[in-house]
Amino acid sequence: MSHPAVLVMIYGAARGSSLGGRPAFRIVAEPGKRLRVTDLAATRGDGVFETVGVFDGRPANLGPHLERLARSAAMIDLPDLDLGVLEQAFDTAVTAHLPVPELLVKIVVSRGIEGSGTPSAWIHAQTAPSYAAERAGLKVVALDRGISTTAPQTSPWLLAGAKTLSYATNMAALREAQRRGAQEVLFVSSDGFALEGPTSTLLVRRGEQFSTTPASAGVLPGTSLASVASHLRGSGREVVEELLTPAQVAEADGAWLLSSVRLACPITHLDDQELPVDRALSEELSQAISGRAAR
């Protein structure tokens, strides 16, 4: 059952914000003022965001998400973020929403109205849709991203590894996957290495070793991956960072796309190659991401 979403507008997202007597954030009633059409989030996709899963009322990896939000903000030259204000606003949104098993909460910070120098920020909490089909398995196609694994060093203005609002390319890639009869994409670098999904992190199992793409190759540092890696290492299994080709992924003993809300989605096919699926291991990884494994 879906419940009404909660929207919190944030006026003190930047450190030292001049609030003029306003609170740092507030819940916006329905209907209410939300976002100006001249905000750079709408006109240019000029901003950053994070999506956090909340499971049984408890957020998964909120601290790492906020730290990554601040990192992305710094990469696009936004003002320093007040993570304390953002965390309080997040808690307010979660508390205001009716209790549900899985909640999807998006934190957004944009550059604001052009020329104002003041960022806009908000948090939107809504009941998560069912991801049962994705968690059961995904058909994936490999698509060229068009940049090399050296781009973060040679071309930092491409913002590889920043989680920005500029998602048109990612959405176009997902539509291309659907045209090819698949549900998801594995991006491939121009120098031939598997990178990540449009909204997910790659994890590959070969024998008893688990591998993921190094963040230095221009992928988003995965908060879900950090939870999974900690869990696997804690149970005595090896996790390494290495560059793999799509062919190596297709020949692996298992592969997953990890995300904060969909959790661990096993790859059943990469292009025309079928991969083995370990249902019990997939559930174990999902529990590690959601935090339910530690409860």
C-alpha cells in the first residue's frame, strides 16, 4: 500500500546560510510552494543528489550517502554543505512519513536560481515500489560509455564519479536496453573495461574472490558496495578492486548490480551470455545493503 509522500524544503543546506529568521528546513504541505521553474535543477540539471533506502524505519548508510553528496557537490563547485542540517531534515522526512517496510528518500541540492549564489535543496520521501522482479534477476546489455578509465585524471570536467542531476544519458541508455529486450545496462569504457550500471555498482564473483571496478576508473564510489564488501570480508571472503572486461564478467561465477533501494540484483544474462545465479547469496548481499543482516 502506498502512502502520501513527504517533501521537506531546505533553506540552510550551505554552511553559513543567511536564513533571515526562517527555519533551516520545513515540511511543505500539499499543495504548496516547491521549486521555481527558473531553478538550475530544472533548466540545466545543475546539481547533485543521493537516493537512500530506509528499511523498517532505519536508513541504510545515511552517513556515507551524505559524505558522497558533499563530495559530488565539491566536484561541481557548490558551496560547502551543512551535513548536520541535511541529516536533521532527512530524519524529519522519514519520521513524518507513515511507517512502511521500504522507503525511498531522495536528497537533492541544486545551484539554485541562476545568479543568486544560493543553492536550493529538498528531501522527498515516498513508499518504495516493489523491486521483486529486479531482485530476482536482470538481463543486461553492455553499452559503450564513450570515455576511458583514465578520464578522471585527464578530463576531470567530465565529472566521472560525481552523482549529478544530469541523468539524460543514463536514461537514454536504459531505453536502449529496453529496445534490446533487456532491463539494465553495464557501461563499458572506451578502453574496453566494465564500469557500472546507470544507477548501480558492479560486483563480480570469480571462484571465491569478489571483484568491483576501482573508483579511480570513473565510477561512482558505491555506498552499497561498501556494506557488501564489509560483510564479505567479515565472513572471510576476499574482495578486490580490478578492471575486468565484459567478456570476463560474462564468464564469471556470478555478477550483481548493487544499489541502495533495489539492493543486490543478480545479472542473469550479459548480452547473449547466461550467468549462474546464486539466490541465497543474492539475498545475503541484499540483507547486507539494507542493514537487516545486522539486526
